[in-house]
Amino acid sequence: MRDLGFPINIYLAAFAGALVTAFVALPIWRAWCIHSGLVDDPGHRKIHDAPIPLAGGLAVLTGLLLPLVVATVMLKFDLIGETSSAPLLHGLNKRALQLAAIVFGAAGMTIIGLLDDKHELRPAQKFIGQLLIAGIVAAAGVRITLFVPSVLFSYAVTILWLLTVINAFNFMDNMNGLCSGLGAIGAGIFGFIAATRGPDPQGQYLVAATAFLVCGSLVGFLPHNFPRARAFLGDAGSHLTGYLLAVLAILPHFYDKTVPRPWAVISPLLVLAVPLGDLAWVVILRWRMGKPFYMGDTNHLSHRLVRGGFTKTTAVVLIWLLAALLGSVALI
């Protein structure tokens, strides 16, 4: 593992800027959701007894995009010190198309989630939307290679990865703070990996800064959602969180020829082991029970911990700790 080799204040600014923006934006979006009727009403399998605004996804997206726009303007007009701006501009110029596609995908996933929150889309409709956005992002160059020199394979495995992680986080949005907390932990670990590893350190700075933006925006939302919820992520937020984590798992260079670590490519699986493991478990269980895999139930890890005697808050914290422990293995 290398030193950060880059002014840490840039990463701290990205994290803090996103955190403050999301935290401040949430009450604004909350009021808008109440006015527009975008709320989660009490009902079957719901633990709340009053409508809760589905403002989390919009707040997280704001926390990500507003600081990103401000930082881009500051870079273009040379308002950041040369020591910091040079490598960031290098990364921005190198990944401009990818970054634009990532932003487009983030907005697109949020819109799909908002439509589902408002109109309860059919599973097939959501899947088609997810598939189209995943294809566009892959076409922009955000792709997995896995050492296989095949463009078709790269497209297929990337789209499959994006769809899998998006739906894994969507499934994990079943208790206050669970989905957003797991997203923040994962984004923070990916940011640290990008900041400390890779054969092209300059190309990693932008990846790391983006990861800390994602982490900060999710942490900024958490006080409004955990332990008591004044707002929910909604499908908009869980789609956005899953999409961002799926992308962050693709962007960093995990394998470095100068410091051979053949097993480094499994790092994303370790960082996202909890949501992916939970997804695999419930899908297999629903298949064995003869139920559609997309039909919700209470067989997730969080529900099982609560049935085992833990409070909901304790169950969420335990799952956070498990995710942090597994993710930290990727840093060793």
C-alpha cells in the first residue's frame, strides 16, 4: 500500500462538501416530496405508521452533483492550487467521457427509481430502464475486462455487474440506514483503494475524489434516516446507491503489475460482500419456495437478526460492522 501521494485536503473537501450539501438539501427535497405526494404510506410489511417522504435519493444526487459542478468550475478557472489541480485535470481530461456517462447514469437511475416510487413500475419496466442505462455507461468505456481480450465479454459482464449490484442495494433497503450506510462504507473503502493503489496514480485521483463525494453524500443523508427516519431513500435512492457503488467497483485499478497481487481483482467482491451475499441468499430462498425473486419478504439478514432478538438499530449497526470488516480485507 502506498502513501496517498496527493493533498489529502482535496479528498476531505470532496467528502465534507458532499456531506453538507446532502444534509442541507434533504429538508428542501423533503418539503417538495410532501407537496407532490411522493411519500411512502404505511401498509403491508411497513414499520412506520405515518407517510414518510421519499426524498433520500434526490438529496444524495444533489450532494454528489453540486460539489462536482463546483469543483469542475474551479478547476477550469484555475481556482485550486497548481499542486492539486494538475493531477485532477489530468484525470478529468482522461476520463471526461466516462465521467459524463456516470453522471448521466446516476440521473437516469434516480429517475427510474422516482417513477417506481410514484407509479410502482412493473419489474420488467424497471429492468429495461436499468439495462439501457447500464449499456450506455458500458459503451462510454466504464467496463470490466478481467484479463479477457473480448469486447463482447466486457460489455456482458459489465452490464451484468451493474444490474446485480443495483438490485442488491435495492433489496438491502429494508431498514433505516442500512442501504445508505453500506453504500457509504463501500464508497469510502473504494476511495481509499483508489487513493493508495494503481499503476497510474494520477488517473486514480479523480476516482478517489469521486468515491469520497459519494461517501459524503450518503453520510449527509444518514442523520435524516437513522435511527429514526424523517425521510427514506426510496427506490430512487437505492437505485442510485447501487449504481454508484457498482461503478466505483469498476473504476479503480485493483491490479498493479509493479506490485503483483493476483488476488487483488476480488477486492470489489469483498467490499460489496454483504449486499451481494444477501441478494444471493434471498433469491435462492425465494426460488426454492416457488416465489418470484423480485417479490419482497422478511428473509433478509437484517430481518433474521431482529427475529434473533436484536433491535433494528443494533441489527443495522452489526451489518455495517460486518461490511466494514470484510471490506477492510481488500485493503490488506
